[in-house]
Amino acid sequence: MSIWFRAVTLEDCAKMDEGMHGKGTLMKTLGIQISEIGDDYMKATMPASPDVHNPLGIVHGGANVVLAETVASYAANFVVDYEQFYCVGQEINANHLKASRNGILTATAKPVHLGKRSSVWEVLIHNGAGQLCCISRMTAAVVAR
């Protein structure tokens, strides 16, 4: 059974990438794209390119957090009735487990808790070789419009 309030498409996500004013967002800047939507998960990808590296030449921990919060926030917003509510990140943490230098990072968000006022999401980020690089948990606040 699907967790989504209504059917969600990759095109819906691409529209959100343009932002409220249609001028783009951080997701566009970093090359983050929602890549897959399942019944109870959402995946996003981000290139592990020099644009997101720290001075040591590895993916900056903050870039991992942006990827995790993006996919969890998108998922959180598609779980609620978007005409009545929207979701924003309230808390996020991340454990960086393995350095990444290149390739494509894939983040998978799954709900841990779906409540009326908040949701909690676990996000696992894997590198192109399928190795776990980062694990994150994000709490989203559900806000009435």
C-alpha cells in the first residue's frame, strides 16, 4: 500500500526543483534529482563532483546532508494533503561512514513515523559501488497552510 497522499510522478518533483518563483533551487545548483518513487520510499541522486567536494577532495558532509534533507522533505510533502499542509525540515542528523570522491550518490528515504504534526525519515546514501556512505534521520514538521 502506498504512503503517498496522491499519485506522485518524477515530473511533480521536477516542478518543485524550479522553486516558488521558477528560478531554480539548491537542488538544481547541486544537481540533485528525484530518481525513483516506490510505494513507501523515494530516491534521489547527486553527482559526487568537485562542485560538492571539501578541500580534501571528498564529498562535503554538508552536501550529504543537503541530499538527505532534500529527498526526505520531498517525500514528507507528498505524504500530506499539499493543499492544506506543507512540510519543512525541523531536525536532521547524519553519520558520515565512507568518503566519496566521484560517481553518483543515491539517497533513499523511508518513513520511520508518519504523524499528524510531524514525520520522521531515515535516509541511506550509497555510492556508485553500492557502499553505504552516510546514514541520516530527518524530522519534518507538518505545517497548516
